[in-house]
Amino acid sequence: MQRHRFNRRRIRPATFLLGLALCCCHGTVNAQSLVLRTAETHPNDYPTSVALRFLSERLSELSAGEVELKIYTGGQLGEEKDALELTILGGIDVSRVSLAPLNSIAPETTVLAMPFLFRSTEHMRSVLDGPIGKEILSSLESRGLVGLAYYDSGSRSIYNTRRPIHTPKDIEGLKIRVQNSDVAVAMVEALGGNPTPMGFGQVYESLMLGAIDGSENNWPSYESAGHFEVAQHYTLTRHTMVPEVLVISKYRWDQFDANKRAHLQQAAAESVSIMRKEWDARVEQSRDRLLAAGVELVENVDTDAFVGAVAPVYDRFIDTPQLQNLVSRIRAVGTTP
Ligand code: GTR
């Protein structure tokens, strides 16, 4: 099967120029401190941004002020797909992204974006914290990125401007925005919708203008980006639990000595528990705020019908013994310590 893979020649000219500009004025603010430019799509109060600020402070502490992150929140450095391309080139040092736009860069990451793969948050965390999580992170190295940590992103559910959704039949004909990932496109297709891949920053306007009928995301993103103001029907499909990931440019990593690498790895590892605490609290908070704001929640979902409809997505993407083995190993991971 021919799948889109990352190709340096396909980088858009604007991305390339921005990359060059960032490379040229890169990095060191004074002789003592190295500042790592970090891309974050969410605003300052989102759990991932809070975790990154912790990481930056911890890194600065561990390195005695030698290294810190400068965090560009709210998508200032571009949509996730573009930010990733720039990170591979070394124009951005660190990116916090969803794993979904990495699917076309590293096929191993596809596994974690598969629908109905994880049984629960505990199952997902056990997988990510264990050898499988590490194996998938290390597959990024040959693609120009070094994986530092996974962050939680809860489960994604479908919302739309038109009608309550209970079964895949209700999705038929709806234009649903998805992340830039072939798996996400195939999944919405399998559910009978018309998938429309686009950057997160364009979704609000597209919903407003009626260019799309809906999208899919977790509670905090649905709330934080204001999508609920336009698309009021939220259905707890919980179809994927694709995690967030923190990556650093391999180009930049290769310039670091062992100390800098160890400090960065330690600060990133410590930021995971901060993120999880922030995340769990934010999910509750967002849910309460959204229900108070009048979102029409469908909890009574025909989950079996959804699981059945997306089964062909596995046949299409989990198409090598390596990927099949990863899926079986993930399913076999238990959750009791
Ligand atoms: C959010 C995720 C973002 C972005 C967004 C999207 O859940 O935190 O990084 O990927 O989804 O749908 O584009």
C-alpha cells in the first residue's frame, strides 16, 4: 500500500523560508543560556502549556540556568504539521504535538492512533510508560526527531452543528474535520462521514462558515478552542485515545553533550506527572463548564456499531507483521501493577 510519507522536497516554500529565518536567528540569548524554541498549539492555561512551563523551569534548575524553553503557545509557530516539518529541519527546537500528524512521518506511531485500541486511561498510561511506548518513541530518531515524553490527551469524541449522533448512521453525509493523519481520514470515511483534514486553528471558522459540519476532540480542546459555541452536539464516541508527544529536533539534539541530554530527559520525564494531574482536573472542569453552557451531550452511544464500522481501518493500516505485533502486545498489556 502506498502511504504518504514525509518528504523533504514537499515542504512548502513558506515553511522553508520560516525555517531558514528561525535557523538564522536561532537560539542562544547570551553566552550562558541556550533557549530552545518550543511550539505549542494550545493557549497558556491548557494542561500541555502548564507542563511545558514546569519543564522549562526544571530544566533551567537542573542545568544551573544553562538551558530553558521559550514556549510559543497558541500556534504562533504554525499548525502542528508545519511545526513538525520545521522541527525536523532544526528551525524549531521542540514541538508538543498530537501523535496523529506524526503518522505519515513514522508509521509505528499509527498504532497508537488506532480506534478503540485502549481499554481505559490506565491501560493507555501503562502502555506508554512501558517498553512499547519507548519503542515507538525511538522510531522517531531515524526521521529527524527525538521523542522526549508522551502527554495525556484523553479520548476523542465527535461533535457537530447538525444533530445528535447515536450510531454511525447518524454521521452519514456529515463533513467532519480530522487531524492531518491518514488513519483519521479513513476512520471518518468508515463511519460514513466526509473527512476533511485541516489544522486545528482553522476549525472554529470553518464550523462558523458551515464549511464543515463537525469535528472530533477531547473535552478540554472542544472547550478551549470555543468549538462548542458553534457545534453543540457532543457524542461520547471515545473513538481514539491518541496521546500527545513532546519531540526535539534531532539536529539540535546531536549538538548536545551528555549532561544537556540527561537534564532534558529528566525534566521531560518529571513533567509527565504534572501533566497528568493537570489533565485529569481539566477534563472534569471542561465537562462541567460545557454542560453548564448548554452543550447537548449524547452519552448513550451504540459503541459496538462504532467498533464494527471502523474494523476495516485495522486491515488497511495494521498491514505489516511489525505493526500487527505491536497491536497484539498493546492489547495484552494489563493495568494492575
Ligand atoms: C488536540 C491536541 C492538539 C491538536 C488538536 C487537533 O486534542 O491537543 O495538539 O492535535 O487536538 O485536533 O488538531
